[in-house]
Amino acid sequence: MELLHAIVQHQVFGQGEITLLDNEMVSVTFPKPYGKKKFLYPSAFQTHLTLTDEPLHSEMQLFLHENHVLIAAEQERAERSDRIARFRASSVEKAASPKPKKK
């Protein structure tokens, strides 16, 4: 998706042009008095910025949805891994603890 020089809308700053884009940041130049502002990419398009070009906007919404699904899957994988590690640590701890003596 080619976003460089795309026009975006911001609730406070108005319309601006994307002047720089990398994997983590998007720079947008707004009219005076606001000037150049930096936003986190791609999360800024969920909350602060709206692409004015409808095909680009639709493509960004699809990208954000796919990104959200990937993040949710990674979080679930990390939580599952953490649960397994806690279970294993608990099992080792139980195995290492002395057994009560039978009378």
C-alpha cells in the first residue's frame, strides 16, 4: 500500500499529507500553525488519522484488521506458553517437595 503523499484527515489538525513512513512512525505535514506531526504506525489509523482516498482507506482498514488478528494470535500464543511454563514449574515443585510420612 503506497501511503507516501496520501492525504489524511485529523480531528484537530485538519487535512495533512503523509511525508514520511517507516515500520513504526508516520509523519504528516499539516497546514500552519500545526506543521509536521509524527504518529505511531499503523495504530494512528485506528484512532487519529483517516485516509481521504476511499480505496486507500478500505485497504488500510483491512490491513488494520489483519494486524489486529495477528497481534491477538501472538498474545494468545504467549499466554498459552506462560501457562505451560507455570504448570511445569508447579509440577517440578510438587515432585521436589518431601512426601508426608505415613504412620
